[in-house]
Amino acid sequence: MKFSSTTILNKIENINKNFYPILFYGNEWGLITELIKSIHNNVKNKLDVSEIKYFDNKNENIHLLKHLLIDSSLFSKINFVVIKNPQKTIIKELENFNQFENILIINGENLQAKSDIKLFFENHKNFISVPCYQLNKSVIKKTIDEFIRKHEISLENEAYWFLIENISEDYLSLHNELRKLQNFKKSSVTFPEMQKLIFQKYNTSVDNYFFNCASGNKNIILQEMRRNNKSINESYEILISIKKFINILSGAIVNKNNNNLDDLVKKYLPKYLFLKKEIFRETLSKNNINKIAKINKMLQKTEYLIRINSEQHKEILERFLLNLSKTIR
């Protein structure tokens, strides 16, 4: 049976006996670790459970696992065992597993997609498998909503959407960033405060370059470049930001024939940029796939020129931004 990382805890909440083995797999080790801790805390609050015992399936003899499952301490009747580095041979042991009074967790971090262990759990009528990968936007939004509701934190609308679009997709980093919001229990978090508060996936301070180009603000483009672009790394950050918005614009243009402009703006423009929606709408109305193809060629050429003439990165990037301003309008 397969459960999501967001539903497995609810499943455990409703179990008081006959715990079937659980496999956590995927590349999000932080999420796997936290889920194991959460399950342990959950069952410890209602049952007589041991501290977490670990068995390394790659480096330890299988007899040790059997001993861990049988050996109850003076203080607990239920053993909580986590198997690390699971090997294919563990399947044979699991097929004969009938000690449901114990809790057995498989930490299958980085198991291959076609792993026999993964397939065994997913096809088993009782055993549970839980994929743990980088969080998607819907899970991030749900996590943020639950956190701010639980801690009674108020966010201004722009700050809220900025947080969803820019917070880390790594589980532990996400929760570490959210804990910073607990300092704002008595006031509503503003957009400028949120920009300073969280460690962002992207450098959103460079987002304005795209919108200045789209608006034809050539003087502002040059002023920003000369004031803020101090290194080649910043030039690359600006290019990455431009590419991000060209991809967003491209996605909206592909669907322009089947949707009205307002619906496309609502769907494609990141919500924290709602103050830019008129600029984005106008840009969307004036552009087509041919223009996007031309802009992408300009981007490729600019990246190439900066790579072979790194000492002239500012001049090359300025020329690109001015040409983009002409093309995109």
C-alpha cells in the first residue's frame, strides 16, 4: 500500500495495535528522518514503546535484527526498530514477519526506482510504502497554511504568496524558515519584512530587470545595472531571472488562443508579483512564439559572450537588456 508523506501520520494516529512494516524511500532524507521521529513520538504517547533501535542491513548480521525484535526491555513491551541501508535479502525476512506487536521502519533513502524492496512494499496488501521527494508547491502551501494557523501568525497577502513562491523545497530548511515567523505573532508580516526574513530559492531583487525591459524603462535598466551589478555572479543571476520569466511568458503564450489574458495572468504570474500584473498582461498581449524564440536565441548568445569575455560581462549584459527591451515591446 502506498501513502503520501502528508497522510501517513494520520494513518498512524488511528492504529493502536498490529503495526505493519513501513518503507520510506526517496531523496528527501530530512523528510524521512522527521517522519520517523514523528511516528515514534506519536506511538510513544499512547503505547509502551522503546526508544528507536537501529539495524544496519548492509553491515550487520541479520540475527541482530531478530534479536532487536524479540528483545523487550524492562521499561517497554513494543520495540521500535529502524532498518538502515536495506538490502534485497531483507525481503525474505519480511515475508515471514509476523511480530506485529513491534514497529518496523525501513529507511530506504535513495533506493532505486525499480528496487525490489520498493516493489515488494507497493504490491503488498498490508505493508506501507511512503515516497519522500522534494516538496511540490501544493505540499509547501499546505505546510505553510497549517503552520500559520497553528501559531496564529498573520501575513499580508503579498508576503504570503512571496513565501510560497520563494521558500526552500527542502523539508528541514522549510521548517527552519517557518520558525522565524514565530517572532511576528503580534503583528502582520509585510512583504518587505518577508523578503528580509527568509532565505530565498532565488534572488528576487533581480526580478525587476524583466519588468523594466517589458516596460521599456531603459534609463532605469542602466541605472540599476550600474548601481547593483558588481560581479559576474550578479550578471548570471540577472540572466537566470530573465530566463525564468521568459519561460513563464512562453507557457502563457502557448495557451493564449484558448484563454483570455486575465485568466492567463492569474495562472502564470507568481502571485507575490500581483503589482506587476498589468505589465505582464500587456507583455503577454504583444508577444508570440516567434518573439520568444528570438529572445531565447539572444539569451543563448549573451550567455556564450559572457562566458568567453567574462571581464566585459556588464557591457554584454547591458546590451542584451536594451535589445530585450526593444524586442519584447
